[in-house]
Amino acid sequence: MKTALIILAAGKGTRMNSDLPKVLHKVAQAPLLEHAMASAAGLEPAHTVVVAGHGLDLVRAATNEFDETAVVVEQTEQLGTAHAAQQARGALAGFDGAALVLFGDTPFLSAGTLQKMVDALATHEVVVLGFEPADTKRYGRLVMQGDTLERIVEHKDATDEERAITLCNGGVTACRAPLLFDLISQIGDDNASGEYYLTDVVALARARGMSATAVICDEAETLGVNSRADLAAADALFQSRARAALIEDGVTLTAPDTVYLSRDTVIGRDTVIEPNVVFGPGATVETGATIRAFSHLEGCHVSRGAIIGPYARLRPGTELAEDVRVGNFVEIKNAQIAAGAKVNHLSYIGDATIGKKANIGAGTITCNYDGVMKHRTQIGANAFIGSNTMLVAPVSIGDGALTGSGSVITSDVEPDALALARAPQVEKPGMARKLFEMLKAKKAKAQRGS
């Protein structure tokens, strides 16, 4: 059965105390909305509709950055979940497959759980998500008879007997799209909140003699984010799960609780990650690499056998081939470094290409920015860049070439050539003593005057 996603993302998130729409706050360096979209992407949906309100343009930009085919529709007034889902009707006109209504602030739903809900539509007209929380106080209850869901009752509207039920509403609803919008059109707002509840589709379907059921999931999948405290808890849960998954897959984390991962971090088996390493978005590390302590990796690719850090920073566009060495206090940005090359100490390599087995001495800087434009540096295979060399781009260093320490290289260097670019050393006997005496006298005079 083809599927369509309706992701509700219109809420302002008042408890977040933020100008940013709630669904754009980040867990593991990715917006909550992206997590929700990614979890459902495994269903290969035919349509994705995001219902936005507060911060419409920001939500649209985030939506289309993840999925440029997704449609964003506006809910101008927040009148409840059924009213929000109704806004997707025009975008799904003519679609007869399964419609899943999700929430943009619920980041941990699994594709497997959502697939079970779609599969259940083969024998039921309406399927909702259920879970059994440790604390039921805030949740609507699922009133079941066997495997048939009779109705959903919001906590504030429930009787004492209904509040004793432990099976709670996870919020997600699945139904064929035409039936979903037909049922929504019949929902009223006669309840304690005066809102149009999506949960009422169950009672309306049952009143027509249709079948409804619930798919049960773990409580963690239903975790919603409504406050900064919730956001921190969600991030902690993500990190705990992601670290455990890496360890299970054969990655060594020497101090797991100090390693922070992004939603899309990929690390190969037999890699060693030392303490206090942070992975920003877009970082991929292949098998058998070592990431030493206090390093930060983002938007980069690290190949087999590479050793990074400690205290290294890899920025977007960094491509490291096999057995590359990047040492302490080295920053690399938008650079490609070939197999076996070394950048071991106190260097900045930006907008550069470095050949095989080249050695970059301590304190080397590629001067890539002239205040307006970025320029590239090319360094050939087996080149040796002496310590404290400034490479003023655009510039090319040939294979096997050598630059003398302290050089400022402004012109291309031929292969196998030695380039020296230093001012001549000048020595003036006795001048140091005379200069210090002059400065001390000047300081003493100033102090007497004060």
C-alpha cells in the first residue's frame, strides 16, 4: 500500500521560551522535524506533507533541505490536531493510500513501528499507536475490547475507571486518506479544551461499524519534546542509543559518555574513539581509524587507518585518504589529503589539495582568503613543507619540493625544488642592551610623572 505522511509541525512551543519554532530545535545536531521525517523515510512515502504555522518560512526551509519533494501547508489557527491534519487535504487530493499522521516534535518513532501500522490497515480501517508509560497521568487512554479499539479518551475527559487503563495513546494515526479526511470533517470541539481532537476518528469510525486497532510500541518511541528539559532528555536518549549501537557494531569508545554523535554520524568497525570527541553533521569515519581525544569532526570523510588528533578539528569538505595523520591543534577545511600524508602540528589547511606522503611542518598555514575570495593551494606528492611556512594561495608546490622553515611562499614551486623566502637576518651588536635601557628609562619617567 502506498503511504503518505502528514507531519504536524505548527505549534509555537511556548514552553521552549524561544523565537525558534519548536520542531526546529535540535537533537543530535538535527532538527526534531528532520528526525521525524527520517524515521518515516524508510516507508518510502509517495507524499510528505508538513503542516506548519509558527515560523512557516523557517519550517519550510528545514523541510525542503531534508526532502525537496515535501509539501508544506499552513495552519493559520491552532485549533487542535484534527484541524491541523485537515490542512493536508488539498495536498493529498486523489490519493487513496495510507495516510499516517505524525508529530514533528516526536523524534524517535521507528520505521518498523510505522510499517506495522500500515500493515494493520489490511484488516482495520483505523490504526493508532499505543504504549504503556511508567506514568499515565498526562496521556489519553485506549479503550480496548480484545484487539479492537473502541475509543480514545483524553485524560482530562476520562472517568476514574478509564484513567485506570494503562494503555495510552501515542498520537500517531493511520487510515486511508479519503476516509481520514471524511472522518475529520465530522469531528466537533465539544470537549474540555474546545479543540478538534484527531483521536475522535476512532469513535466516529466505530459508530459506522468500522474496525479500529492499536499497534503497541516502546514508550521511548513516543517521547515528545515540549520544553528545554525534554530536549535535553531526548538528546541524552539519542546519544545513549547511538553509542550502544556503535559499540555493538565493533567500534571502541574508550569513554562512551563523553562522545557526542550527530543523527547521521557513520563510523566503521575497529575504529577507536577516545574521550571527549564531538561529531557534527555529515561526518563519516571508515574502518580502523583512530580519533584521539578532544577532536571535533563535521562534514568530513576519514578513510581507513587514519589517525586524527588529539585536539584536531575537521571542517566541512575535508577528505582524508588512507593512513593520513592529522595531529594536535590542526584545523582542516575543504581540503583533500592523499594517502599517507601528514599534518601533525599546529597548522591550518584550508581549500587545499595535498599529495601522497607529503609532510606538512608545524605552524604551516594555507593563506586561502583575501578578504573577498577563497583560493586553493596545491601540494604535490612527497613534498616537504618546512615549519612555519605561509602558503599564499593560489599557489602550487610540485612533487618532491621543499620549502624552508619560516618561508612565505607567494609563487609556484617546481617539482624537486627548494624554495626559500625569508628576509636576511641582520645582527646589531649591543643594540639589545641599549634598547632595553632606553625602554626602562622611559617607563621610569612615566611612573614619576604619574
